[in-house]
Amino acid sequence: MYLASYVPAWLHDGMDAVLHALADESRRTMLEVLKDHPATVTELAELLPIARPGVSRHLRVLREAGLVEVEQDAQWRIYRLRPEAMAEVDAWLSDYRALWQHRMNALHTEVARGRSTRRRSNR
């Protein structure tokens, strides 16, 4: 997979960088692994159908977005998830969750009314 070497400056700003990082399936897979435990580049590369240099490039995007942090331990670089970096995206999405919850509640009410109407008409 090719990663563009040019990244617009706006992608380095908070939520935009996080959304850009989350847009790629390989990076989301890495975050799923890191959610459970820290991992090295080699461990992550074993789980993905891309070469190790590609994994390193993806990790750089995740690191620049603030989604992961890296610690040097002898010759290994150990990556850890930084879930707090998703807080701004979570806050932004909360309005949409509230909208969908309202719509789901309205749908539930309409379905319940339909059941009630059918029961009355079957009597």
C-alpha cells in the first residue's frame, strides 16, 4: 500500500489528524491490537499483509496524530495506544449519537404503536 509523502498541514491539527489516521484499515487494525496490549513493529507487521516499512509508516501517522506513543526498550520500539487522543472525535460524535438515539426512540415508539393497533384490530 502506498502512503503519500505529502500530507497537508491541516492534517496535523487535532481531530483532522485523528480522523485521517482512522481512515485507513491497517491503522485501525493496529489500534485494535494496541487496545489490548503494547506491541512492537514486528508484532504488528505479523498481523498485517504489508511489509514492515509500511507498518512503520502507518505507525508514524498514528504517532503524529497522537493516537500512539512509542518507548525505546533496548533495540525494540514498543507502541502503546493513547485513547485520550480520540476524546475530541468522541465529543464531536456525541451530537450525532444523540440524534440517532432520538430517531431510534421515535422508531421504537412507532413500532410499538403499530403493534398496539394490530392487537386492537385483531380483537
